[in-house]
Amino acid sequence: MSSTAVGEVQDDKPHPAYETNKVLNEYLLFHYGHDDDLLAFPFGPKEALHFPRVTGELCLQAAKEHNIASTRRCLDLGTSVKHVNSHSNK
């Protein structure tokens, strides 16, 4: 159990909305889907595609700029299916 800012007690169990097939499919589509499936319209924000890969590339670039020698390991926080980690370790 945990308390909120207003003193309300909440259960620490995961919300069932995050355990549905719909949400799982959305996560997998976002991380592994084809561009046309993610952005079906030509006027959409194409620069937002491939977020996990771009994030991994930015991490590798920052490591080089700060003379971090090893990029063989990666702490992946909050990306649900760890797709950023797979791109950072290539």
C-alpha cells in the first residue's frame, strides 16, 4: 500500500489496463512495427518513428563525446520491452 499526495491509500498492484492484449500489442507495435503500421498517413511526424533506435544511437553518441570507453552494457529504464537496450549494444 502507498499514500498519495492527498493522503489517499492506493493498492500497489499493477493496473489491469496495463495487462491487456490491446496494450501489449500497442507496445510491441511501437517498438517493432513497420513504419506504415505506425504512421499510416503521409503528413504525420516521421521524425518520431524509430524512437528506440534513435534513443540508443543518441546514447552511443553521448558516450563517445564524453570518452566513455565501454558501450557493451546499458541500463534500460522504462522502455517496457527493452528495445533501446538492443540498439545500444550493437
